[in-house]
Amino acid sequence: MTVITGSTPIKPEREWSIGWTDVGPFVALVTLMAIGFAINPDFLSATNLSNVITRSAFIAIIAVGATFVISSGGLDLSVGSMAAFITGITIMFMNRMAPDWGVSAIPAGMVVAIVVGLFCGLMNGLIVTVGKIEPFIATLGTMGIFRALITYMSDGGTIPIDRSLRDAYRPVYFGTVAGIPIPILISLAVAVVASFILYKMKYGRKCAAVGANEDVARYSGISTVKTRTIAYAIQGACVAIAAICYVPRLGAATPTTGVLWELQVITAVVIGGRRFAAARVMSGERSQVR
């Protein structure tokens, strides 16, 4: 519908249009599911789909945090190594506390994981914003640091969770609520909270403004340093939540935990609609994203 003023038609401010870039990922998903079903009819069984989605919950949770970072014009390549480091710290803390605290060491370990995740994300953010180092270079460096730390902590082997805690911690990954695996519920809860922050709160608008044009955002009174630093802290918290869910899956942390997760996370965010911001970060451009 258009509004006629004189002889010049004025189109409405918003027009809903769906292009190939919007439906392409869904078409690809349906195609892959059809191929999987053709190869093995059990591929689309409820059990298999639940298993696949549960195994993808870690990437989904971390991708939520990466959305904030990429929306603000940043990039984090350290999420996989960070997840391994946080997992190792969490297991070591719980093992240390288990003889005295018993199963109470599990919730305490979860708190420690969140604190460590926030600290790691904050460190990345400060290196990028205060240190003024390009996100690609800064997080590539911290990726190596986190991976070296978990290798040192595990002495190149594994850090297994204490046997007395395994059964109590197991439901965090293998448990269900109303038939839905707990990791899926956690990832949905994280996505809902993040969506509210990103689309309904002032910080979300500031984040998008900084990512679209840093100079315009600064002239508008938005602190780009604070906005981006908080985005990295949110990323760290999401990595910690993913690590908490990951611990009972294998019951151990190793130097190979989280390898290549960063590529899967960036891919998920780009497919989710943040491709322009991601491309701008990778190319180092500072022009406005249109």
C-alpha cells in the first residue's frame, strides 16, 4: 500500500521482503536433512535429532555471545581455547573442593567458571579497546595463551573430574526436562535473554551503533570502549556457560577441547545475519556498514 501526496507516491517506511540470503540457509538445511534421510531413515528420528542438537548446544551458546562482539565491530578467535581453559579450571577447582564440600563443589565450580569466563572476556576486551590492538591479532594471541595454559595445566594429558562428582554432574548434559535435553533448554534461555538485551535494551542499540559506524557512535555520546569491552565480557560469560554444560559430556578437559570451535561459532553468527559486520572486521575497514 502506498500513500499519494500530490502526484508523488510515498512508499511506506518498512517493506517486508524475503530474499535468497534469508531463505538460503534454511533451504540448505532442509536439503542436508533430506540427503541424510535418504542415506539413513533413522537420521530424522527424534532420538538422533535430539542428540545432534544437544551436541550443537555448546556452539549455539557461544555464538550468542559472539553476536554481541561481532555486532559491536569486534571479533573473538579465542573462544575454543577459552572454553578449554575454563573447563580445566572448573574441574580442578571442583576436584580440590570435593573431599570437603562433596557435591556442593559442583555449583561452586559453576560460579568459578562464570567468574573466570568474565575475566577472560574482559581481558580480551581491554586488549582490543584500551590496548588498541586489532581484534583479529589480539584474540589470535589470547587463543594461543589459553591453549598453552590448558596444555600446561593438564601436562599434555587430561584433567578428569573426580569420580565422586560424576554421577551428580551427569544430568547437566544427559538430563532432560519434559523430554527436552537440559543443554538445549540452557541454550534457548541464553538466546532469549540475549535477544532481550540486544533488541529491547539501550545497550543493544549502542552495540549495533558502534558496530555500524564507530565515529558516528562516538559523536553521539556512546562510549565505544565501554560498549565493546562489555560485549567481550558477555562473550566470556557465554563461553563459561558452554563449558559448564560440556564438563559432564566427557568428564575431562584436554588440550584439544574446543579445537576449531571459533570457526563454527563465527559461521553460525554469519549465517544468522551478522555477515556484514564479520566481513568488515576481517578486512579491517572502519567505514559504515550499510
